[in-house]
Amino acid sequence: MKKLLVSLLLSIVVFICACSNDKADRFMLVEGGTYINTESDYYKDGISITDFYIGKYEVTQQEWIDVMGSNPSNFTGNNLPVDTVSWYDCIEYCNKRSEKEGLEPYYNIDKNLKDPDNINEVDNIKWIVTMNEEANGYRLPTQAEWEYAASGGQLSKNNRYSGDNNADEVAWYWRNAGDTYLSGDWTWAAIENNNNNTKPVGEKKPNELGIYDMSGNVREWCWDWFQDDVYDSGYFRVCKGGGWIGDVICCEISYSGKFDPNGIGSDQGFRVCRNK
């Protein structure tokens, strides 16, 4: 009886350690510094990034279901990236996952008032979301953090895409995300007839930091408002990396996409970060 009890306890310990290691293995420490990848838009800006943790993979549908209890995705599969999620959905996920794992939520979410800085006319949500910057909970990467991690951080080899100069080595995008490799010009009919879709995370080659799918598969939400010479802050949120539906240029680490904060699409997902 005593041997049986000891054996049972050892089995429980092994199981707990295995689960803990699995969680730990899904995050990579990104050591901070200035940009050394000349392909990055931030290369000449002298911006310095502090250490942080980032998801090794895009958030999967199983991870989403474990926290949120349902699956909004257009394509379904436990190890596929979750898709069809808005920026607000991702903010809620970060806080709920933090609470579930005993971490301090990173975001303060006020759903009763409208964000005065949000001037997007089609966004009917407009929650006021602020940050607890010292919290250890999950969060979206900033645009600068995302690009730093995608470019390989201090291990960067100056790749145009995250992990290689050949997009097909690291990215799922419109040419290679279906039944056959497409040629010619992008058309929706070609993509639809080719059965393009998302792919299980981690099937392509990782980048210099061991992070997967930062180019292609699904576009990834960032914290920031999109801003350029045409659009002021407050219209769109930034999304990075390109996806299965988009052209290869969208997979470049320097390319910044934009989307309505309440927008959803079958090529729209995310990955999470944490402070070190």
C-alpha cells in the first residue's frame, strides 16, 4: 500500500512538472537592446527594447477555448491559430488568462464609457483600455516589441521575413497556404478554389529566437494605434506579420497592417507577451 501511494505521488509530481514545462516551453525570452536588423523600420530610430517574454507560437484555438470557453474561428483545429478575433477579444483574453493562472491582469477595461481617443466611425465598442505597466499578466506586444522579436532581436541575421529571406521557408501566405502553390496575380477566386486556410502553428522554420509564424499564417494584433502620413492615431489598431490570405509583402517584418479595433476576419489572430 505504501509503495502504491509513493508511486501515485511520483506520478502526480511528474505530471505537474510536465504541464509546467509545457507552459514554459511556449514562451521565449527576448533579450532587449537596440535594433540590429537593417530591414526593420526602427533600425535608425535608436529605440531600445527592454527584456520581455513572447509566445513561441500564435495563440491556438485550444488555448483560447481553455480560457474563453468557446471558439470563434472560421477554420477549426486545436493546434490551429485562433482566428476571427477582434482587438477587444484579445484584450479580454489576456486578462482572463492572467486571472486563471494567478497573475495580475495587465489591462484595466472600462466598458461603460467610450474612449475619447477612438475616432473610428465603424467601431461601436470603444472600450477605454489602460495598462497596469508593472503587472505580470498577459498582454499584446507593442508594435516595436513585435518587430524586434520578429527581426531576431540581438541574434538577427537581417532577414526580410521572420527567420529567412525566402518567405516560403517561414511563412504561410496566399501562394502556399492551399492545395497547390499558386502563381500569377493575387485573386480571391484563386485562393478560394485552392482551399487556402490557416495551418497548425510551428510547422514552418522558426526565426533566430526560436519563434514561429511571425511571418504569415494569421495577422497578429498589436497594442498600438496605427498612424502614418494618411491616418491619425485613433482610427485603426496595428496588425503585423501578414497571413494565409495576403500577399508576401505583408509578411515582411517591417510591414504594418491596420484594422478596425472591432474588426474580425479569418486571417486575424494574435500572440501574447509578458513582462520579464
